[in-house]
Amino acid sequence: MDEAVERFGSAKEGYAPPPRPDGVDDATVEALGKLSEALEVVEHARGLLYGFHRLVGRADATLQEAVTLLRDARYDACADVVEECVVGRNVLPGLWTFQMIEAFDDGYWRVFREVVDEVRAATGDPERHRYEAEMKAREQRPKGAAGAPPDGAV
């Protein structure tokens, strides 16, 4: 093991999380950790929505190239069908993907983030990732170090 530690270095840095504000107990840290976890899932979903937006936009641009190539190959009737029925089509009734993103951002994502911020403020703990910071302190505790991580963290 000593060879490996010498070669790669130790992961045990002895990290200390930010101190907890007075009155922030383990149950609060756990609850806020779950709230952060839920927000991270929503952020991932938002990223996937942006990915969907980009892919559909790329497909539409490629479709327009196909229309040009069909015309160059003298398949005007086929090009007309593709252009009339698919190019620029709404992905949902009345909506392009940018409108889906705007509706998601304004009606769900923004509200979710603001509520999370308000809950953090109400609990007196503004740290966005305290649960993870305390986990890092536990996992990076030097081998043989006893006791809890610094600052009363779990």
C-alpha cells in the first residue's frame, strides 16, 4: 500500500467543512442535503432539455440540407413534402423547443431554485452543499484520526 500512496498520493487530505451555524443540527443537514439532491436532479433534467433543444435544432438544419440535395437531384416533389411537412414543425402543439425551455425555466426551474434558497435561509444554513462537505470531511479523514470531523460536522 505504501508504494501506491507514494505513486498516486493519498486521498486523505483532512478537509474541514465550513462551520455549521448555531442551531443547524444533523436532521437539518440531512433534510437540506435531500433538497440539494432533488435540485441536482432538476438541473440534470434541464440539461437534458437543452440537449434535446440542440439535437432537434441540428436535425432541422440537416433536414434543410437534405431538401437542397433532393432538389439538386431533381426530386422536387419529395423535397416539397419534406419542407412542407417537417422543416420548422412544432415539436409539441404550438411549441418549438426554445419555448419548451422557456416554459420550464420560468414555470418550474426558477421557482424550484428560489424555494430551495428560501428554505436554506429559513433554516439558517446558506451552504449549498453542507451535507456533501461533511461527507468529504469524513471520507478524507487521515487514516487513524479519531473523532468527528472539525467544527462538529457529522
